[in-house]
Amino acid sequence: MHVTEDLPRFACPDWWERLQAGQTPMADVPLNEAKAAKAVAFFNRLRLPDIAGNPPLSEACGDWFREILCAFLASEDPETKRILVRELLCMVPKKNSKTTYVAALGLTALFMEEAPNRQMLIVAPSQNISTRCFEQAQGMIRIDPRLKSIFDVQDSDKRITRIKTGTKLDVKTFDTGIITGEIPILTIIDELHELGKKNKAAAVMQQIRGGGITMQGGQVLMITTQSDEAPTGIWKIELDKARAIRDGKGGGAPIMLPVLYEFPFEKQVDQEYWRDKRNWGAVLPNLGRSIDPELLVDDYENNGKVNLEAEQIWTSQHLNIQIGVGIGGDGWSGAVHWSDCVDPKLSGLDDLLHRSEVCTIGIDWGGADDLAALYVIGREKVTKRWLGWGQAWARQSVFERRKGISSRLREFQALGELIISKSSEDQAASAADICRRIADTGLLPEARGIGLDSAGIALLLDALEARNLEAPQLEAVAQGWKLQTAISSVPLKLEDKRFMHGDQALMAWAVGNAKQTLRGSNYVVTKEISGAAKIDPLMALFNAAMLMFLNPEAIGRSVYETRGIRMI
């Protein structure tokens, strides 16, 4: 393959043009041609065990996956002769035979490895997926007499051993104790996006990657569809990294090769574009093989178009359209710009206060099964840009009543973005302490500095009053359609990069969860529309924004000092 020397490693700026031309959307990678030929020859002879006639992969698999196979198993630096592709992330829509193909890739890697007594892994997020993957690999061996003399299959352990070398390929279901003993030299992770929903997935990934820095080396291949929820956790981390590398922003020597079958974001937002079935083929490399074009359209018409929520989920799975960036028709319009407005120097509240000339605070106080949230907007000195930082709280009852999001909340807790409170009083006191701390800097305006949703805030008002924070500094912010200014104008500030934030995972999650609907002539964002996927931190942001739109001036530290209020 030809390699373009003037691009960062693995950058593929023409990825969309390649997709439109029916090509694999990945950078050209130098190969050990003999090794690549051996890998392809073995892979091609494998036969599909669950299809009539058991066609070989030479016929049943498209060239797109063979290119991935070669890049992953046979990449080689022309000068050092070392492996270039240590990691590969492939995001491809549902029903493109990825589980079957990675089972075949695992067998190919096992056959290619000449070192004795090594360990390889295929990791799936659920028992059903791991069983399916193992059954495919097992079936490929059992319908080929020659392969039965090369591999020993141990059904009870979901293990395949190459008899000549003793190297083992284990198929396992993900759990936090999956890595024991020897670090695997090769790991394949199926449906990586599902790991974004699991606690401690990042720690397990770090263990798996430990093989990459040993003398024996190690490789990781991740293959997945897009998530049916807004990306989070390890999935968001890896997807963001892959996109940065693909776009030439991943540093000088990345080890991950991205292969992402997705529309550009401007096409994902363009509903008219992706609803046109003629455009689907660009992101479906197996269309006409494992995917019947007519049945795919029928499924969309009968199931995918039931309502907007169903359409969002269907398109996330079958077209890799990301949920949470304003796609699908009812996402908050600011979500598409959120990830582009990260200020890496804004690491916390201290940074925001140091850089701001005035601040406003918004608070959204939830019930027993909600989050409580506070958001601070600072107007930056000189530039007048808005800077944002948020904090949220939850009581234990949230974890009991909202089990579907409990793992996400634990991740936010670990990052320090969510505080677990023992009681409602503790929660109110913690929020009031932050407000007092900001007030003592002199950065709040004398009036309308703290904006509140007036529902259910009695304990919070008591805590604020105990810290000498009361009217006129407190302002009840009208909700519903009266938040129109913030709902519609904050996206414009994000688009122009006049509103920057510190890339908090909690805020990205809330922004991705937000649903926007038109009522009369006004857009509204409500908790009822978003359901269990919380948006309280975003509502707090809107409350702070409504006050910042009043163009306030800071009261100044000296005023607090003359009033005899204790300084922090």
C-alpha cells in the first residue's frame, strides 16, 4: 500500500470520499506482504458454519474486512520491521457480520502466532454475544477436517488451542476479573460501546493494554456498532481518540488505526440526507452480503419510523448515527457543538473564578429520584467569552430507583463531578457552600446572581440564608417556554466558540440526553421528555445563562469585606 508521508500516522482526511467510493475508510498502512498473504489465504479458506452450503470467506466476506485483517495482523514499519498497528478500532453498523468476522480473525491470528504458550482473548460484553462468537469459531473448525488437526476445541471453557504451539484463544464475557495471570498478546473486544455502560471498564482496558508494553508486545482490536445511547465511559474515550487520529489530530505517533463507518456530523444532522435510502450504502460495507437491502428498508419503514425515539435508536444501530449530538430530530440544538467547545486549560472551578470578571450560578434541585445540579458561568476577562463548570449531587435513593443509569453515575462520582449525599440537608449544605465560596470572591452581581428553579427548594433556601445569601441576590428563574432565550441562544454561543467548558463527562451526558420540542412558537427542554436519562445539570446551566444574559457586573470583594462577611 502507498503511504502518504506528509500526514500524521494513521490520519485519513479523505475518509468520507473513500466511503462514498465504496472503499475502506482507513489510512494506507505498510505491510509485510508475505505475512499479509498468509493471513488472507488462511482467512479465505474458513467457511461460514451457519449458512447453507457453508460458503468460504473468500466469497462471503468483502474486501473491506480483509483490509482490516491485513492492517492488524501484518502491518510493519519498513525501516524498523516492527508492528505499526498496535490497536485498531472499527465502528461498523449492525448486521455487517462483525461477530462472525472477528471470530475468523481470531482463528487467523492463532494460526499465525508461532510463539509457544501465549494467550489470546476475544471479549464480549454479554453471555449471548460471547457464546455466538465462540460458536462461530468452533463451527468453522468442525466443518473443516484439516482445521481439526490444527486446533483443539474445548467447549466447556470456550477455548481453542493451536496444537503445535500451545497458544490459546479464550472467548470470555466481560467482567472486572477477566484478566488473570498472563497478559494476552492479542485481544479482540466485540461491541466496545456496551463497555461504556459498565463500571471499571477503563481499568480493565488498562490491564488488557498492559501487554502492549511488554517485550512480547500486544495488540488490541475493538469492533462495535455505535451506542444506542449517548456515548459515555470507555466508549466515548476511545471513539473521540479514534476520530482525532483519523482527522490528523491524534499526535505524531498514534498506535490506534481508526476504521469508522459513519457519516460526517453535518450529514448526521441533515435528516433529509440520511433518510434517503440511496445514501445508506456508504456506511454499510456488507450491503448485499449479510444485509438484504430490501429487508433493511422494510425494517426501517415498519419499525424504525414508529416515532422519533425509535428512529434514533434504529439509525444509531443500522447507520451509526450518534445519539446525543443533536441528531434524530429532537436533540437540543447546542449538543452538536458541545464537544467542539472544550477548553483544556479550564480544569475546575478555581480556573473559572481566576479567569472571570463576573459569575452567575444556576441551580436545578431535583426530587428523591433526581439529581440536584449547580452550574457556574463566568464571563472571561478581556475576551468576554463564557466559561462553564458544573457540579451535581445524588442521594442513594437515585441508585435504587434508577438502576439503568447507576453505573454512569458511579463514573461521574469517581471523576468528582457527582457527590453522593447522605441526606437532603447535606446536599443543600454542600451546594450552598459552593455559592458562598463564589460570593466571597466578589464575582457575583449584587442582584440576580443565583438563579433557581423554585420547585422543591425549601432546604436549599434555608442553607443559602444561613450563609447570608438571600434576595435580591437569589432569583427565581421561570421554567418551561420562558427558558427560550437560553435554550436557543446558548447553542449560538457554542457554535461561535463564545462559550467554553472543561469537558466534564457529567455535562456531556446531560447535554446528550436533552430532548427539545417546539410548543407554539417556543422551544422547550423538559425532564419529562428526557425520561430517566437525567438533564438536571443542563437545566442548571440554562438558569445560570438566563442571569448572564442580563449582562451583570460583579459586586466586588470590597463590598463583602465592608459588610463583615467572613472571607474564604
